[in-house]
Amino acid sequence: MRVVIAEDNVLLAGGLELLLAARGFEVAAVAREAPAFLDAVAEHRPDVTIVDVRLPPSYKDEGIRAALRARRLHEGLPVLVLSQYVEREYARELLSDGRGGIGYLLKDRVSRVAEFTDGLRRVAAGGTAMDPEVISQLLVRREDDALARLSPREHEVLALMAEGHDNAAIACRLRITGNAVHKHIGSVFAKLGLPPDAGGHRRVQAVLTYLDHRRGPGATTE
């Protein structure tokens, strides 16, 4: 699996290269600036990208804006944002095309290598990997959307789906049976109007609905 990284911190970039290579990934390129990242994506056509939000020269939002541009130029390009910061407006824009293949993890909260690489693989496969803190900053409850029909337990299940957990992990965290998780997810799909013929994409669509429609008006970029 080929990876292109956009990260200006030399030590972190080198650590990511070693970590990923040891676990079977091929790091095709490491870019320190946004233009170099876009060039690397065009050249290597990676299976997934890892992007920091803030890159030179201004260290504001160059990285995540480059990720958005790369998604426009290369339809469906999987992007995992790995940053110290939550940029709510840009995160929502990344999610808005509804295609999946999006992750947003915070550097200081990624403590387990296996969880990070599992999240990267999920994003590469078209799924999601969202840090709980990112989710909490994206979401402001609105009573007039489709999610208002979900029960409190269904909200809990869907939130864990957004983080990228599978059914077994959700069952363990909520201390319920796998069959109960399956029923809750089926109810979520039905209440969100996701038809059975959507197949495996229903899970991603449900997560994207959760992240997009539960965000209230008036949120601003951090």
C-alpha cells in the first residue's frame, strides 16, 4: 500500500516512515510543503495520504487546503489528517462529498501504533477513522435533523462507528451483545433512510450523515 506524507517536522516524518515501512506500507514520498505534496500525489498516485493541517510557510492551514485540492484533482483520494489541531470548517468540507476515505486523528492522542495503522487501512479502504475529540468539536446537536429520530443508544453506536470501531469493538465498549449492536445499526440505517441496496457503503454513509448533519450553525474554524 503506497503512502504519501505531508509533514514538515523532520523527526515525526522520519518516525512515520520507519513505522509504516515496518508494517508493510510503502512510503512513496514525504513532502514538507503543500506544493510538493500535490506533486507527489500526482506522481505516485498513492493508496492513502497522511497530511498535517499546518505546513510552511505560514503554518496556518496549508496542509488541509492541499488535502482538499488533492481530493478534487484525484477523485476519492483517501486522506488521513494527522494534526495537533482541529480545523472544524475544513474537516467538514473534507466530509462533505460523502465518499468516505477520510480520517482525522490528533497527534497527541495517537498512543497505539496498531490503532493508527488500522485507522490508516480503514481510510485507504474508503472508511473513516475519527478521533473522539474531533467528533466532539464537529458536532453540535440540532433537533430538526434526521438524527433526532435516533435513540440515545443508537447515537452511542453511531458515534463509535464514526471513530472507526467494528461491531465487536462497539459491543465490548458498550457492554452489549454483538446481536444487539447489529440490531441497533440496522435501526440506524432505517431511520437515516439508507436502503439495503447501498450494501457496505451504508456504514460509511451513516457516519458521514452523523458528522455532517449533527454540526450546528455558527461553528467557526479553530
